[in-house]
Amino acid sequence: MTHPAFLEALRGRLIVSCQAYPGEPLRDSRAMSLMAQAAVAGGAAAIRAQGLDDIRLIHQSVGVPQIGLVKVGSGGVFITPTLDDAIAVVAAGSEIVAIDGTRRSRPDGLTLQQTIDAIHSRTDALVMADVGSFDDGVAAADAGADIIGTTLAGYTPEREKTEGPDLELLAQLVASLDLPVVAEGRIHTPEQARMAADAGAFAVVVGTAITHPTTITSWFVSALN
């Protein structure tokens, strides 16, 4: 499948993020693979997965594209922070590699453009740049990213964290960039997913509200209390 055709298959569709964190009951690659299979059975067009073991097993388990990443630490540039990390993610089976797409310094000393250029030259993968602001998005597009994601909106100093998805940032990026802009981050209801699509999102990523039962349970507990 060519890159344009590959992307077209995701247009207007739901991408489900299957991730669990250390110490949680579902922090197991088999559990994440089963979660991915359940999401695909429900209609997910792609899976977003974290960690090389999860990526490998999900790649073997589902027949839809995978957006892969690794998280190193929890602050600063931590989403697939180095070129070596990105190459490993692709080798594990991801057709799209998600990387930190902000303008911050990267741990390996490479610029964002150098990282993206190297991924493109060494693999057939597409690059999704996770950004936190409008200026990040523009810079990532200029650096050669194939997809822009609003993943880090509210998690960098440039924008306040919104209660739901940052629809304002999404609309600004859609209006200004000639690239697919994927909505991701704090999309907790079908209505919010629809709002993101109406704001111009190429596709919508939902994670916690579908694949993190501990958090979902806490929402119901809070409502009853």
C-alpha cells in the first residue's frame, strides 16, 4: 500500500490507543494484544501501542495499521525520544512511528528534522509528530512529519490543559497545515470524538475511555459519590 492510500484508509476513522502503565493489572503485553483485538472487532481502523513487546504481539494479532511508540521516563522529551528508539519501534512492527514533535532538545542531540529524515531514509514507516502547540505543529510539518497529532496539548508550557480535547489547537492546525492532523488527548466521550471530527480531525485517537478500566471505573465512582 502506498503512503497516500495507507493514510486514506484512516481518514475519518477511530484509532484506539492500547496502553497500560507499570504496576497496573493490565500491564501485560498479552492483555494489550487482547485489548487491541477487541478494539478492532468494534471497528477501530488502527491501534496505537507503547513498548516494543506490546508492538510485536499486537502486530502479530491484528490486521490493521499500528502507530507505535516507546516512552522513556515521564517528563521532557519522553515519547520515542531518540532515533534509535524510533528505528526499534518500526522494527517491532509499527507502520507509523509516533515521536515527540515539539521544538525541545532531543536526548541524542539530533534535530527533529534530522530524526525524521533518518526514519524516512532507513525505514518505510510514516512519522507521526506528537505536538503541544501550534508552533510545534508548524515546525514538525516543516521538518517532514507525515502526520501531526495533538497528543501533547496541555502537557507542555505553551498551552493550558483543557478539560476535554484541545479543539482550538486542532482547528488552528487543520486550517494551517496541508497534512493529516489527528486529534488525540482527553477525548472521553463519543460526543467529543464527533466534535474533533467536526473540527477537521483527519482521524481521532481514543485511549483511556476505551482501554483503561481503572480510570473508567473511577469516573463512575466519583459520580456516585
